[in-house]
Amino acid sequence: MSTETQADKFKALARELECDESEEAFDDALKRVATAPPPHEKGQQAETDD
């Protein structure tokens, strides 16, 4: 049985995949996925890409 913890396995895999631990890289990635569209005015329907 291995004495390596789940956290240790995760860290090793992250290193193998060359994950970036910098706060700047995290903030850049977060901005790409967490941008919200502007709120719609009351009474108007949201536009769709039909």
C-alpha cells in the first residue's frame, strides 16, 4: 500500500502537467471564464443565437 496521500498525488500530477501556480495566471484564466453579460433591462427578452 502506498503512503502517498491524495493531495501528494494531485500535486505530482499538477507538476507533471506543468500547471501554473501564479496568481496572475489564475486571475487571467478566471477573467476568461467568469465574464458575465450585461444585465437585461426590465421587460426585454434575452437575445438568442438561433
